[in-house]
Amino acid sequence: MSMAVRSFADDADAGLGAPWQAAVRTAAEEALNALPGTLDLAIARTSLPARGSWWWVLVGIIQWVGSVAGLAGALWLVGAALLPTFGFPSLLIPTVETGPLDRARAVAAALVVARR
């Protein structure tokens, strides 16, 4: 950024006398030094929308449903693995064509939550 400002100042003061060239360079350097603070102030004063779009609510609901489904699937798998160890009857694990439904649900929920 400083190279651009100095180049602009050099172009602006071409053909001027030495005192004017010094004045242009001084003004350019002062403006360059004030630039970070001015940019911070401009960014801080910029108002951003406080509310999201209508579809953010829908996506949030889908993410929560996916999270709950993933947690339920993981708990069901842990229960199916641990209950027989303690003498309780084993839980039935529903299956789909590719394998246990709870594993597919847990993987799908992990993908949904990972997008968050």
C-alpha cells in the first residue's frame, strides 16, 4: 500500500518545485500513517444485518435434527454393544441394504454437524 501511495505522490508532484514536492510527500506519508486507524473506524461504523435470512432457521432445524439423530444412533450402538455384557437382552439393530441403520444415521449426522 505504501508503494502505491508513494508512487501516486511522485506522479502528483511531478513538475512542481522542491518545497511543493516535499509538501506533497509529507501529506502522503501522513495520510498513509492515518490509514489503518481510518479503516478501523470505517469498519467499526459499518452496520451489519442483525438477522439472517429465512432459510437460516430451516438449516438450523435440519442441523439440530441431524445432531439428535446422530446422538440417538450412537447411543443405540453403544447400548447394543454393552447391554449383553451386563446380562440384559441385546437391542435390535435395524438394517438397510448397505448395513445397520444406526451407523448410517450416525455418519449422516456427523456430516451434518461437521458443516456447522
